[in-house]
Amino acid sequence: QKEVEQNSGPLSVPEGAIASLNCTYSDRGSQSFFWYRQYSGKSPELIMFIYSNGDKEDGRFTAQLNKASQYVSLLIRDSQPSDSATYLCAVRRYGGSQGNLIFGKGTKLSVKP
Amino acid sequence: SAVISQKPSRDICQRGTSLTIQCQVDSQVTMMFWYRQQPGQSLTLIATANQGSEATYESGFVIDKFPISRPNLTFSTLTVSNMSPEDSSIYLCSVLLPGLAVHEQYFGPGTRLTVT
């Protein structure tokens, strides 16, 4: 089982719709969870992090965490063509080095005008 | 966040040669890292660059192949030695910044390396 799994996509949504990106992880000791956006040819950009069960909202983005199910998601409301990118889920292990983020392979999102 | 710069932004190198990538941060940071992102793949941690001591390498990466320097808290270099086409990748410098709740990790713009 891969440590951090994401559907590679592409996920295609119409402009204005809600995009839902999902991520599962295998290590129950994982403590904090991060979503990065990566445009083609660019480096990853931190969008949000979450560490408590439940929802965390920041503008059009909502991160959801369910530690019992080992599941984290990112919702993008009112999707825009500029949101088209690959979204990387990353997990930080409990007890690991501070930089030991484990990344999923990413989900490619395409928002159609 | 921090402003992170890398040089060069891209390079095309011949097999058997070495390339040194520089990473500069606009503020002092305790932890700096080097990642690799191979085509179509996600990010893989190569090593943690430790200031004043030897870097800490992840499984599958060795100092002879990827020597790292960290002379101070704002600068690090990664050398890709004796390159082969399999080393063609994007190399990313990353820093960890303390936040109110969690440490947040940011990436430099990357160095796109092609080995022919």
C-alpha cells in the first residue's frame, strides 16, 4: 500500500462548480496534512494545512480531515480556470523529521470555462 | 513565507559531469531540504541540509552522488555528481518555517536538469 494515495485524474469540472480532491494515507501516526498546488513547470505552492479532525476553510478552499478513516480532502468552491493545476497532498509523520513530508503523486485538476 | 531562489533555473549537462545547484533564502532558517521531482512523479526527499554538519540522506541517496553543503542559515548547495540520464529531474530546495500551529514548508522555484 502506498503511503499517500491520490487519484491521478485528470479531474475535470466546469467553471463555477465545486472541485473535490481526495487523499488517503496509511500511517495512523500522521499528525499534519498539507495541500500544495503545482502549476505545470512551476514548484509546489502551499495552499492549506490541517491537523485537527473536521473542516478548515480559507477563502474558496476547504480542507477536511478524518483521522479515523485516514482521509483528507480539499474542496475548491466556485472553481476558476486559474485553479487548473496538479494538487499534491502531503503528510507529516509523527516522530519523523520535521521536514519528512510524504507526498502523493497528485491529482490533476482541469477547470473548463 | 520566505523568498527562496535557486541557481541555475535549468541546465543541460553531459553524462559523467557534475552540476552544483545553489539555494538562497532571504531569512535565516533552521531546516533546509533538497527534493527531487522526476518527470510525472511526485516529490522525493533527497536529504536534509544541516548547518555546520553533514547532511542527513534519505534511503536511496548517498553523499558521494549528491554532496550537500550548508555553510550558513541562508544558503545551501546540492551537487549532482557523475550524472547519467536517470538524473534528469527537477531539483527543489525547500525550507521549514515555524508557524503558530504547524511548521510550514515552502519550495524554491526549482532547477530543471536534463542529462544527455
